[in-house]
Amino acid sequence: MSASATASPSKLAQLRDMTVVVADTGDAGAIERLRPVDCTTNPTLVRKALDLPVYAELVERELEAARTQGGDPAETARSVVDRLTIGVGVHLSGLVPGRVSTEVDADLSYDTDATVAKAREFIALFEAAGVKRDRVLIKIAATWEGIRAAEQLQREGIDCNLTLIFNHSQAIACAEAGAFLISPFVGRILDWHVARGDTPASIDEDPGVRFVRDVYAEFKRRGSRTVVMGASFRSTAQVEALAGCDRLTISPELLEKLDADYGDLPRVLVPEAPDDEPRTPIDVTRFTADLEADAMASEKLRDGIKAFAADLDALRASVAARLQS
């Protein structure tokens, strides 16, 4: 039976009934087609977006303005990248009813003050373009320094998405800091284990899936208001195994597959009632020790920051080359 002939909703439609669906892309066409509530972007996605016709006017306008101003080429490229990042975010904010996550420079991940300053700068640029701060999430790597920056920003009414979450102490420290949202990386956790010959026999044994389920349950037991948003999916099976999670950020490819599948999608994650159990807060000593004892989390956090920083450098280099052409 064809999709049009069946009365059953697609798995994507079913997922929307229990989870906020976020698009992990800067592709405006995909967002218009798949209708996510939120969307997220980063330097890699922005770099791809710059080659899309929908952003051509934005790119040329910012490049031309920079050429007329002159100044140090490297600093000019950095400034253009910031404005393009915000420009893409502004465009995307017009396509979704919710929020756009915008990433603070990954090379600032171990500098609390610089992260706070960059976040404030981004929010000011968004607001100058008519996008209020409650439509934006500032994406920050969940280092100890990044979590402290988020704690300060949250007090200022700037909501944060703490990303590259691989460890329980990381996740809990974010919640204790009052972060609006965390992004545990399902697929990258699985990748690490598979690369070492530890391939799960079933989706319920997938270490990335189990991690998000455990974090979700712990946050609900604590009565934490921090949103859990599973990220970095390798398959629709991983997405389906986390149906009911607060939010899930999913690539257009996997969203398309879910939209074309008309099978049943049961809810897997159901919030538990909060308890009154006393808990010792995570301090820097415990945070550092727990990460050091977790080879997967330490490696993936470090490599993730390095990759994000390399993507940002590549975006700046691309802009610098366009400025010279």
C-alpha cells in the first residue's frame, strides 16, 4: 500500500507527537520541506550553506562591505564569518517556529570570559537583525570552562546549548549550572566502541542510546529543567530508540527516511517522577577526574572541539579567499 493510501501517520509525524524535532542543517530547502520546530547550525553547515542560492545575496553583501572597509585580512575574514553565521541564523529563524542554535567559536572552548563575550556579541547581532534572544540558543562545548560560561549567560537570560556531551558528570554539571539544553552525541559514542571491536548486538545495547536514556532518566529524577536533546545519529533505529526524549536533532537524510516510513513508532522514554534524594554537586575536581577516567569521553570531547575548530578555520579561509577574488 502506498503512503498516500494509508491512514497511518509516518514515523516522523508520530515522533513529533512525543518529541520536539530539530533539524541538524543549515539547508533552508530541507527545513522548509521537513518542518522541524528548531534547527541547529555550525561552521561546517554554514560553509555548505554559503554555496546555496538562497544565501547568495547575503554572501555578496557581506563580502562587498568587507572589501570596502579594508583592514587586517585575517580579522576581516573573522568578522565576515561572524556576520554570515548570524545572517544564516536569521534566515533560518524565519523558517522555524522555535529556536536556532548558533555555535560559539570552538577555539574559545577553554576560555570562560572569551566565550561569554562572544555569546553576548552574537546575541547583540541577532537582536540588531530583529531576532530576539528567546529565539536563539548559544552552542558551547561542555568543557568545565564552557559550562561556567553557560552558567553566567543563563543568568543574563541567554539560553545555552551545551554540546559534545559524552559523560554523566558532564551532563549533570550542565544541569546544575542551569543550562537550557544539552546535546549528548549518540552516534559518536557508538563510533568509538565500534572502532574498538565492540559492536552492540541490538539497539538496546547501543552505548550511545543507553547513555542518552540514562541521562534522560537521571534528569527527570532530579526534577531538572535542562532539556535533553539527543544528537549525532547514525541510523533511524537510534532515533526510534529515543522516541519520547525532550528533543532530537536529526539530519535531513534521516528525517526523510522517518517521513517515508509508515510503521508504528512506540514511545520509549517516559519521564519518571522527581525524587527527594540529596546529591553532592559536581565540582571541578570530580568533573576532571571523571573525564580523565573515561577514555571515550575524554577523546571524543577533545577531538570534537578540535574538529569544530578546524571547521571554523576552514570557513574563515574560504571567506578570506573570496575576499581576495
